[in-house]
Amino acid sequence: MAIVGLLLFIALVVLGQAIGGPPGRSTPPPLPVGELELRVFDVGQGDAILLRFRESALLVDAGPDPQTARQVLLPRLARLGVERLDALALTHADSDHIGGAADVLNALPVSAIWMAAKDGAHPLLSVIEAAADRAGAVIERPVDGQILDWHPAITLQAVFASPDVARGDNNQSMVLHVRHGEADILLTGDIEEAAERDLAQRVVGLEADVLKVAHHGAGTSSSREFLAAVQPQVAIISAGLGNAFNHPRDDVLRSLRVIGAHVFRTDLAGDVVVRTDGQHITVALERS
């Protein structure tokens, strides 16, 4: 594991109020200095993930559609005091990941867009590119192994499967490896078994304390080889309640339990919030 003797503290939060804590708190306290926050929003069947460190904010994917962006994602960003984004990372060209991107660009200043998808891969990309142009956001296309410029205290690396296995939008997902001190987070987009196998065999240091489980817990992902390479202590699944795909699959949940991961699901728990000072990790479950 990336951290030896990692302290894992799990706090349950309902309606913004810690169980057993002081009543009446509906707004999270300011982010402590030196802590990195990972917030996997409950946006239904899709992905929208916020990384915050000090005054810097990075949004990874933007949920499934404009309605969810306007009614769920943007209000929650406002509640957290996020008034601008240093970057918007779009892992791949599936609607459930990029559906709300144009609305985010229309609502918030965004300095850069890190886009993995190729031109013309999805009709929404032209809409997003037009919104980026209006907003003055620079579109960048990271390559495998590139260190992305977000915050000097955080190492953020883009990882891609080899071209010979990256067939289909899912396996072309941009994987983000985030490191703060000795704590590692792996955000996997929708990669499937072929891409997982390639990364497990080729990428050195794939281990991560926190894993955003690939493809909403679909049976095509979370292969045993990949999970053995990552060895997460915390596994987060973003999925919609009662979704038509039956995500997450039971076999994926079993595989995560076998490796000893603590599993958290947005469909059951709401937002999953991870904080780390680089040595310790806390996990909170928050419903709005």
C-alpha cells in the first residue's frame, strides 16, 4: 500500500450533520489547511468528482445531463464555496460523464479543460468546445504519463491504456493518479478489463489507498488482476439508485470485499467525501 499503517476513520454525515455532533450545521466547515478533499457527488448514473486543495478546485467529469448539472452539481459546488475551477477534466466521451460539462462552463470560470476524447467522438464535444471558447477556457489533451499542472503540493498524473487495447470510449478513459504526501487516489473513468490489465502490467506504482471504481461497478471492470495491483483500502462506486444496468454488480462487490476494501456507494450513501493530510484518511457520507 502507499501508506503503511494508514489510519482510516469513517464518519457518517446525514443532511450535512455529523452523527453525534452539533445540530444545525448545513454547510461544511472550511477545508483545513494542508488537507486534500475528494468528493464523489451523487449525480445518479454518472460521474462528477471534485478535488479541492486550499483555494484550488478541479472537477473530474460533470454528470449525466444538463438538468443534473443545474439542479444538483452546480448548487452543491456553490454550497461548498467553489466559485471557479482551475480545470475541468473530462475522462472520456460518454454522456453520463460529460452531459453537464457545457452547463458548468456556462456557470463558472474554468481556466483549462483536460479532454481525453478525440474530436468528433461524441456530438456533445462540439457543444462543450463552443462553451469553452465562449468561456475562454483552454482545451488541453493530456498524453500517457503526463504530469498535469494543478497545485504544486499535489502530484496529478494522467495515465492511458496502450493504443492497441484502448478500443472503444471506455478503454480510452483518462485515468488520474493523485498523490498527496503518502496518500494515493486513483480515478479510473470507465476503463474495462483490457485497459485494466494493460495498466496493471505496465504502470509502476499503481497502488492507491482510495479507488474510484471503474465504470460504476460494471461487471466488465474491476478485474482481479487490476484490484490486486491497486490494493485499495477505500473503494467508491458512483451509480444511480435502481439503475437499469444493475450497477454495481454483485461479483464486483465481492471482489472488492475479498481484497479488504471498504466500499462506499453514492446510490446508497449520497456524496462520498474523502479527506487526507497525506498521512491519514477520513471518509464521510453526506446527503443533501
